[in-house]
Amino acid sequence: MGVAAGPIRVVVAKPGLDGHDRGAKVIARALRDAGMEVIYTGLHQTPEQIVDTAIQEDADAIGLSILSGAHNTLFAAVIDLLKERDAADIQVFGGGIIPEEDIPPLKEKGVAEIFTPGATTASIVQWVRENVRQAAASGG
């Protein structure tokens, strides 16, 4: 998955039952405005739907937005499915209402970065450019 040339491709997704997508739409637009190709999946996506979309779209990364408190379960499910489907080179990052104490275990599971409330769109765009492009260019 992922391409070393051309724009970075990011799937932005809202897993689970959370119905608040303003933040996800803001991030999707910021990434798009920064020259990335963004596929926004919409609300209420299952981990399977998100991973299927990322694989079908040849995405370099998946950005998850979670406000529901189900971040530990949903992030882990996406990471596990990517591994099962030989797509672990697709980086997963996310944000939302995630307690500080949950961030280290999420990173141990394979989440590349977590952005908490107050993170700027500029910092997220910069992180994606610096980390996802590097991974795509090096082959994962």
C-alpha cells in the first residue's frame, strides 16, 4: 500500500457510534488544502469499513476521530485489521477526546500519533507531511 510519489493519500474516518464530525471535517479540509488527497468516510464506520476503504484507495494513512470514549477498542481493531490484511504499512493517527493516560498504550499498539483537543490544523498537517511522506518514500 501507499505510494512514494504523488500526493499523500489519507482516509479520515469516524468509527463507532459517535455522531459528531465537525473536527474530522476540519482536519480533512486542512489536509486537502495542504495538497493531500483525502477520502472522508462519513459517520458511523466500522473498523472493517475503514480498513477496506484505506486498502481500496491505496491510502498512506488513516486518521481516526473519536469522541465517544471507545478509542482503545476502535484504534486497536483498525490496527489489528491492517495487520491481518497485510496493510500494516498504512499509518494510523487520530484525535479526539482521549485521556493522556490512554495515549502511551495506544502508541504501543501501533497508533503513530494522537492529537488531543487544542492541536492546530497546522501541526497535524506538518506531522502528516513529515511522518507519512517519510514512511511512504521509504516503502513503509
